[in-house]
Amino acid sequence: MPHPYVLLSAAVSLDGYLDDTGPDRLLLSSPADFDRVDEVRASVDAILIGAGTIRADNPRLLVNSEERRAARVAAGKPPYPLKVTVSGSGELDPSANFWHTGGEKLVCTTDKGAERARSLGLTADVVSLGPELDWHRLLEHLHEERGVDRLMVEGGGRVHTQLLQQDLADELQLVLAPLFVGTPDAPRLFGPGTYQAGRLRLVESRRIEDVVLMRYEPTAPGTGVHPSPADRHWLSLACELATLCPPSETAFSVGAVVVAADGTELARGNSREAGDPVVHAEEAALAKIGPADPRLATATVYTSLEPCTRRASRPFPCARLILDAGVRRVVTAWREPDTFVAGADGTGLLTEAGVDVVVLGEYEGRAKAPNRHLL
């Protein structure tokens, strides 16, 4: 099921700490950056923090700007985003600011934690995720039951770590403050464990008074049939490439990207590329990669339309080219209609051959857009 867009937001010292060990919260951001955070809060549907952050910082998590709240209301939204906290035990302080400011609140917890949380008389809905905390179920609930399309996560470090390690974060907004903490037992932003492969993509770097904002996106494809945030980025690029195709009355416009397991783009292509009237997108992309490239075995092919199984213009359809290249994972936006080939089923052919195929239907509209004249 679709998840919200998950944006992680944090400020850290130069040596990677979220706070020191003093009795008061360490202010890492500058006044101008606090205003930027307020702007981001106003842009999302929900803000999430862990129960530990409520205990440590006692935040209100408000949109402070009256103008921004008014703009939300004018757009048909509540003045404040939904406030969400996660607690395995349900041990929460009913007097915390979290419960007494802003709009609606939600507690996501376990079966046992739900009993405890409901007994506290909190001004919040309490949702059990099962015997253990399950981030996938939590995000599905927010999207499907609460209408959350954009989720801002403000901590703490354990929450950020879990979302990154489970490949559930679409974006990291990290503010670097010009100071050191140096205390070994102070809270750090990220904990040890297994993270995604490869490098993140830096999409923005901006000075804000004396701090620096850095925005990163993941690049490594998912594994198996489980989509990752990076899968959505690469499939979006494939749909964009489809718009570059010279129009045709006899063939679809398709874009394709081949990406290594560490997030390195190996090649891209689009239908009718370089003046070839019959070349397909996957064919054009794979032709740019040496057939002996060892990265193909763990690469992912992203294509706006599922790979073809039959074609009149060339001896091998794209599904066969993918299999021959040794690729074992494909992400696509749109199953091929019967417009030119009745009963086309590239997904079925690939799946039977052991390839993991992921269909992200939320991109179908974008894949169809350059082909409206054919449908």
C-alpha cells in the first residue's frame, strides 16, 4: 500500500549530537532556521516524534506563523498538522505540551501499549499496530486512514535511525550547527546498524545565518518486491524521459533507467532515441552498458511502461533483453494495454523467469500522459 512522503528533519552539532546532557534543551538552530522549520511544518499533513522526544524536550510542535496557519485553512486544511507520537509501552505524560497545544493528536503503539495509553485519558486517538511496533503498518495507517500525504519526522535519533534502516525515508533535511558537544553519553542523531547501500543524493545546500541546511535523498533501489523511496525517484525520472520521445501513432512513448544496487545510474534511454524510429526505451538504455558489467546482476530497470513481450520491429522484445542482460528486478508504472499487442504481459513473463517486478500504480497517470493520443 502507498506510504506518505516521509521527510526526516534534524539539527546536529559538528560532532553529530542532537543535544547535550544538561537540564535544558540545547538550541542548535538559528532563529532564521526555526522559521524555515515552521514553514516546513505548515507544508505537511502530519508531524511525528517519538515518545522519548516528548519526555526529553516537551515540544509543542506548532505552526507558529499566523499567516501560514491562515494559508492552510484557506487551502481546506486544519490550521495545524496532525501530531503523531510513537510509543511501544504507552508510557506517556498526560501533562506534556504535546497534548494541550495544536490540533488533532494520534498515538501509535502496541497492543499492550494501547491499554496503558487509553487509561491515561489523553486527548488523542490511540491506534495499536499489533504486538510490536511496525513502521510499515504505521505509515499505511497514516496514508490510508488519516489522509497523510506528507509526513515530517522531527525525532528523536532512534526514530530517524529506524526509518532510515528500514528504507522508509524519502528525504533527510539536516542542519549542521557550528558547535561541538563532545559528551560521549549525549544523544546522537543516528545509531549503529545496517543502512542502505551507496551515497545519498545532495539536492540542496543552503547557508541560513550561522547554520547550514543540507537536503538529501536516497538513491539505492529497493530489494525484491518491496518498493523503496529511491524507487519512486527513479521511476519518476523514467516517466520524465517518456515525455522526450518523438511522438508516434504506432508506438508508445516510454522512458527507462538502469540503476546499480548502490544507486549509481548506469544508463537511461527513451523510445525512438537518437533518430531510431523503432528503438525501445529499455533497449536503448541496456545497449549503453557493457554486457559483462557485473553490476547488471543486482541492478534495477525502471521503465514507465512494462517491458514488451512481442514486437514486429526487432527480433527480441525488451523483456527478453532484460533477462539476457541478467537483470533480476524491474520497477514499472503501467501495465501495457491491448492497443498494439493483445494480451501483452511483460510482468508475467519476467516474474515466471524469476525477476522481481514492482508496479507502482501511482505513477500510471504520468506514464500515460505522453501517450494520450493512443488511448
